[in-house]
Amino acid sequence: MLARRTLGRIASQPKALGAAPTTARNMATLREIELRLKSVRNIEKITKSMKMIASTKMNKAQRAMQAGKEYGLANSELFQHAPAEEAGKRTLFIVVSSDKGLCGGIHSSVTKATRRAFAEKDKVAEDSPVMVIGDKSKAQLSRLLPKNLVMSFNQIGRDIPTFADAAGVADLILTSGVQYDKIAIVYNKFVSAISYEAAIIEVESEAMLKESPGFKAYEMEDDVTKDLSEFSLANAIYAALVEAHACEQSARRNAMDNASKNAGDMINRLTLQYNRGRQAAITNELVDIITGASAL
């Protein structure tokens, strides 16, 4: 009789010391799911708010882009009427990005385009200098092309870029003392509200403009060619800045839209998992109550 009582006590004890009952484990799991649901709902609210803000900014950026494209068209028309001779291989690359993230792969797009340009060794010299507008692409290119990176700019384009921003960048580039044969501006070209692609604008340097047959036909002072070169560079940078800004806002809107959808899917899965766990915990408690009542 004593042996039977002892065996019954041993069988009723938990299998391991400190092991929690099944109900306690279920409640802990439900608590974790509830906390995760709360955090995902908060993330969904943030992403939806950021999507609305990006949508508003995108409309403003598109209007500024349409006005800024006129500067780029004026540049292209100028160089068409005064084509320069074949330039050397030393090209100054100006990579246009931004300081902000959460906008998909828009920064890596211009970085990859710059790497592809450097891969064409028959057209670009290995020691060609690189200047970056924006901290995001700067961090990427500092790892990929550390020897070529000579200058970077930040705090440009936090709002809609202006021509004064582009003129300031152009002035710093021309007074930096960096030697180059021509300039290539790498930026994101706006295709539609959901797509963009990396593009390159080539700008002739002051020396190439002086040697151009179209300019040699007229007698001009040196200051005229210098001022025209600086103005055309500022025009090209401004056109690239406003178009890249529109692409950034569009990409951020799409990224926040996808993030909101993913958060909604995760909320549905977690809610289903929470309801199943809660139902299982209630069922276990009812089984314990019925078993206890039957034993009495």
C-alpha cells in the first residue's frame, strides 16, 4: 500500500525540476504573440504615415522635376550645336544620391552604374576621380572605390533641390583643383511613378569647350567660356538633382506601401496564431476542470 502511494506521488510530479505546466507555457507564448502583434501594428501605423507623406512630397517633386528638365534640355541643345572633340579617359564622376534611406535600392542603383562605368577600361581611366552627393552612396563607394573618392556633399536635397544648391556644388567642384577631361553625372532617371533607372549625363569641361569647332568659329574672351562651362555644369547638376529627388520620393512611397502590406499580412498570421493558442489554452483548462470534477 505504501509503495503504491509513493509511486502515485512520483507519477504526479513534473518530469523535470522547474518545468512549467502546459497551461503556463501556453500563456507565456500568448503573451509573446500579443506583444509582437502590438509592435507590428505600431510599425504598420508608421509605414502608412510615411507613405502618405512620401505621396505628398512626390507630387511636389514631380512638378519641380518638370521645371528642372528645361535646364537639362538647354544643356543638351548647347552641346549639340557645339560638339567637342573626343575627350580623354580621365572622367570626373558626380554620383547623385541622398542622405536618407528607407527608399528601396535607389542608392545602390547609381552605385552599380558607377561600377559598370569603371569596368569599361577602354573608355574610363582607373584613376578617374569620384564625387558623391549624399551620404548613402558615399558609404557604398567608399568600400568599392576608396582610392577614387575625392569629395562628398551632404545636406543637399533635404527638401526640393534648388538651383542655388546646384550652383554651390558646381562652384566647389571647379575650385577643388581636381584634374579631369570631362564630367559624367550619374543619377536616377524618372521613368514612371513605380520605376526608375540609372542614367549618365556628360558635361564638357572648359578646355573641351574652347577646343570645340563650334566655339572656335567665334571670337570670345576667356571669361565667357569659363562662365558658360560653370553655368552648364550647374544646369546639369540641377536637372539631375530634381529628377533624382522625384525618384527618391517615388521609391520611398513604394517601399512604405510594400512595408504596410507586409505588416498587414504578418498581423493576420499572428492574429490567427494567437486565436488558435488562446482556444487551445481554454480547451486545456476546461479539460482539467472536467477531469477534476469527474474525480470528485
